[in-house]
Amino acid sequence: MKSITSQLLTSLLITTLLSSCWGEPESKLKKTTENIVKVENFESFLGTSWSNDKNDKSTSEISFDIEGLKDTKGFFEDFDILFKVSDNNPEDAKIKVSINVNSINTDNTVRDEALMEKDFFHSEKFPVIEFYSKKITRTDSNFVAKGNINMMGKRNKLSFTFKNSGFSKNEKGEKLAIFEGKISLNRTDFGMDHVATVGDMVDITFYCELIEETK
């Protein structure tokens, strides 16, 4: 009985914290909309490497939305993205993403701390979420990445579709490749407990203007 009571209290606390309307984070994105050159084929990326600008958070964004709680939206504000393509084979490309869990921002300090506790991301023990692609292919208008995601001590397969919106240049004259997409994860697959009032599905949306690394 004590255990059941404890679980009910935990569920109530989690629901209260996550569904709270105390603040809603604002996007810092400033998307490039001018002088965009559309990508005609995958070969445009041969022999190139691209990464996000860590010094300008307005150029890339990773956000999340917990299903069933419309007010529980937030961002991961510290992350690294690397997209690298071989010199010869366009499908021999690699994506590596590393996210600092402690950079969660829902514009609510109490709620941020709750999300980093054991019931959710448990950032003290698992401070980083990582994705490594194993294969990237191109469809008519999109890319498909297949690989592994490491999260909360578990390693699961992950496949998702994303698109390239084209090339452009930033104010510094650096070449940009613009990517965006959406990933849906079941948080219980990574050890989080099911809480009916919270929902299990988490949608992760990303937009990134990656800078071409010079050799």
C-alpha cells in the first residue's frame, strides 16, 4: 500500500510540474531565407564536413514536445552536430549528434529540474544523449538516417527522415547547408516509467544551419 501511495504521489507531482503553464520558452532561431540554392543531388556533399555554430544559437535548434501535455515544450540548448560525407560515395555519410541533457530549457526552472531527475532524463547519471548514423540514403526529396541512439544507458536503433533545404552563406561568408526534420521517441523504451497523465511519446524537432568545415 505504501508503495502504491508513493507512486500515486509521484505521478501527481510529475503531472503538476509538467502541465504547469509557468512560462513557455521562445525560439531563438533566425532562419536564413535569402540566397538559398536548392540541392540537385546527393553528390553535392561529396568530400565535405559540416557542423553547427556553437557560438550562435540562433542558427540551430533542437526542441521537444511531450505528448498529451501541450504546455510541456522545451529546448536542448547545448549540442553538437557533425555531418560528414566521403570523397567517393555519397551514401558513405555519417551523422553524429551529442546533446547535453543539463541544457534543458522549458522556461521554468522547477520543471527543468524535474525533467532532469530520475523519473525522466536522470541527467546526473546520464548527462549526454548521442546518435550515430550507420547508413544514410537519399529518397526523391529527403534523407533517411539509420543508426543507434544512446540515452539513459540504453542503446536503441533509430531511423528518421530529414530534408535539406539547400545551401546558402552566412554573414561571415561561410557556406551553409540547411537541414530540418522530426523524430518521435517512446520514452519508456529508455527506462522512463509510464505515467498515464503524461504520455509516452516525445516529439523532437530539429532545424540546423551547418557550416562547412574548411580543410
